[in-house]
Amino acid sequence: MKQFLVFIKKEFAHVLRDRKTLLILFGMPVVQILIFGFALTNEVKNSRIVVMDQANDAASKEIITKIGASRYFDIVRTVMSHQQMEDAFKRGDIRMAVIFPAGFNNDLLHQNAAQIQVIADASDPNNATTLTSYVGSIIQDYQAQLSKTSKVPYRIQPEIRMLYNPQLKGAPNFVPGVMALVLMLVCVMMTAVSIVKEKETGTMEILLVSPFRPILVIISKAIPYLLLSLINVASILLLSVFVLDLPVNGNILLLFAESTLFIITCLTVGIFISVKTNSQQVAMLISLMGMLLPTILFSGFMFPIENMPVPLQWFSNIIPAKWYYIIVKDIMIKGLGFNAIWKETLILSGITVALLIVSLKSFKIRLS
């Protein structure tokens, strides 16, 4: 029994001396609880909307006040033309628009009925449905408030219009997300494991004494996965068009060009992981856990980013899948051109260049 206790004491000493083990034991649960607690929610909050008040009367102002007081909405503009509103929807600056027609209060008092137009961006159908439901609840609450002070029944009818996806299909939301997820996992994991495998088997030294420069070694590893990933993109698009009945509304060549850029970005992430690790198991673990969870949580694919705390919203900006997800939705669903996605393209390019420079420097240091 004494020997058994000695062994237990020894194991405790090993664990307490190993900072990495302590970090995994105590740090990972805390981080996961915080991230999952804030990120994993289907509730829609702080959604940017615009209000066009063409009536500018007491009834419209009171409803606008109720909408603004709700934690679900963030009114970014109260005066906007139809063209400005359309451009804001295309840029993704707003999720919804609420329009009060001229004479809203007059119609309500004299005809006992009035209409409010609600326009939502339905490229994310779940989000659009939730937002219109919230607005409908606020309108019903105001309608019930009027009914208490008058014997005449008042009826306010929201006229709902869904942009880009009037049938509220799920495909326009999950196809871009699946594209980002598949390309990220395949490119990162395959590239990282491929280069680390050369280290483990000892063939990297043979490559180093060859006339090839380090950058050529890296490029030669990345090109096959680039071509195979483009085939993946083509297969996903074919399935989307012919099986899911989801046409590509924008320029198909632009979509392939942006997909190529994203694939290159993912390949550079895989290269970066490979030069920082020495075993295939570690490279695969980092590729899966380090890419899978951030892509799911912080790309906007499954959970609205605006729901998260500001630090997590800032963190989402370094996730390449977030920008590619926006690009695919803008081209494929909204039918927009390069003018609408130049910022996202520039960010992906910057991430790619930065990772490639760091990887090449690390590669030279480790293998010189």
C-alpha cells in the first residue's frame, strides 16, 4: 500500500510540473465554457436594421421607439432612400428594414387598419424568420396596447418581404458554410500532415540537399491539394445547382477565383502548422481542433457573430472562413460582383501573405 501511495505521489508531481498538462486540465474547460457559452446560441441580438419612417407621426414614432428599445435590434439609420437601403442590403450592413408608409396613423385611426412593410435579408433564412417574428411581436404588443384604450379593434398588418431567398430554403445558408468548412479542413490537414510526414520519415533532409529552394519544396507540396480542392469546389457547386436547385447568381469565374484564393490561404495555414510541429498526430490534432471549432463558431455559418461579445467578434476577424463565407454568399446568393467583396478579398490576401512569410522564415530556421 505504501508503494502504491508513492507511485500516486510521483504521478501527481509529474502532472504538477508539466505546465502544458495543467493548461489542458484547467485552462481548456474554462476557455470552452466561456466560448461555447457566448457563441453557441440561436438567439438573435443586436441585429443592424434601418427604419424608413415616411409617416413621421405619433404611431410610427412610438413603434420605432419600441423597436429601438428592444435588445434584438440596433437601428443604424432612421432615414434612408430605397436605393441606399438596397445598397446596404447588398453590402451586408443591415439585416432588415422596417418601412412605415405615409399616413400610417391616419389609416389606423380612420380605417382601423394599417400596413408596415418589413424587408429581411433571407440569405440566412433562420435569422430572417427570427427577426421578422421579433418585429411582429412588437407590433402585436402595440396593437394590444391600442385595443385597451379603445373599443374599436385596430389591426396593423406587417407586409413581409424576404430578399434573395423568398422561399426560405436552407441551402443558401449551409452551402457556403459547407464549402468553407470542407476546404478549410481538407487543405489545412492534408498539407500539414504531408510536410510533417517528410520530417518523421527523414526524407526532408534529402530534399534539403537537393538543388530545390525551400519555397519550391513547399509549393510542390501544396499544388496537388490546390487542384484537388478546386475539384471539390466544382463538385459542391454541381450538387448545389442540379440537386439542391440553388443556382449561382453571380459570376462563376469570380467565384472560382475567390475559392482559389481561399484554398491558397488554407494551404498556407497548413504549412504554418507543419513548420511548427514535428509529428503527424500533433499536426492532425491542431488542424482538426484548431480549424474545425473556429470555422463552425466564428464564421457566421451557424451562429450570428453580432450575438457574441466584442472580444469574440474581433477574434472572428482572423478566421479566414468568415471572409470566404461572406464572399460565397455575396457572389452565389446575392449575385454581386467584385466591387462588393474587394475588402474580404484583400483581407484573405493579407492573411495568406503574412502566414507564408512567417512559414518560410520558420522553415529556413528549422531546416538550415
